[in-house]
Amino acid sequence: MDRTEVGALVRSAVDGDAAAWKALVEGMSPLVWSVVRAHRLSDADGHEVYQTVWFRFAQHLGRIREPDKTGAWLASTARHECLKVIKGMTRLTLTDDPQVLDRASDDRTPEQTLIDSEEAADRAERVRRLWQELDELGERCRQLLRVLVSSPPPSYVEISAALGIAVGSIGPLRQRCLRRLRARMDQRGAA
């Protein structure tokens, strides 16, 4: 979902359009979940944060000044709520136990957790844009690239049989398709 589409959905949701609200939740949920998962919360805490983010969004829906930046608002709110949960879980407890005092901490700092979650959200957005651009390529390129990213990738002979492309044409076609996809990504600033 691009920013202008999100902005239009937010404006429609403010006007009471339930379908727009549903489209917003469906379209932006992967972003919220990526931030929540990046904080490595338990399932229960993660679901609680997810629900809180959407509750806060509903509360502030009419006051959002820049609807096109809803993704940033949701990600920021999700990070804030995750950090509140983490802070509540890691209250300082004093101890005299030498084993606890000597143990090196392998926990990441809240700052590193925040950076990791932002990077995860960026990766998720790039992947979403990549799939969106891939869907807008021609059918032949779309089929070939989808087959090539499967795991494990099929052999060129299998691809040839499945898609009706000569074995010797698969590599050059793949290169042309990837160049077109890269050009589309560069054109939209998504790379």
C-alpha cells in the first residue's frame, strides 16, 4: 500500500467508511506486526501491543494531521508500546546472588532493539514494494521470477517444461525481467 492510498483510506475512515478502516487494518497490519515481532515479545504481549496500537490509532484517527504518514505513526506507536511492555518486564531487582552478578548480559539494549525493529520495518516495506512491482510486470516475467524464487528452485529443464520457455532463453529472460524490476523499483525510489 503506498502513502497516497493509505492517506485516502484514512480520510475515508475518518468519514466513517468501515471498508476503508478494514482495508487500513489489513494493509498496515504487517507493518505493525513486524515492529512487534522485532521486539521479541511473548505472544500474549505481542497481541496486546498490536491491539493497543490499533486502539490508539482509532482514538486519534480524526486528529491525524498527515494521513499519508500513517505507516510512520503506526510504527512509532508500536515501538513505543513495545518499549513500555519491555520496560515493565525488566524492572531492576536487587540481589546478592554472585551467580547473577557475575553473569554477562546477552540482552540487547532498548536502543538496539529499536534500531532492529526499524530495520525490520524497512525490510518489510521494501519486500512489500518489491512484490507490488513484481505483480505489475508482464505475465511472462512474473511467472518466471516467481518460479525462480521458489525453494528449492527448479532446474531450467523443469522451468522450460512448466512455462514453455526454451532452456537457453531462461537466463537472458531472467536478466531482462530483473532489469525491468530494478528499473521500476528505482523509478519509485523503493530500492
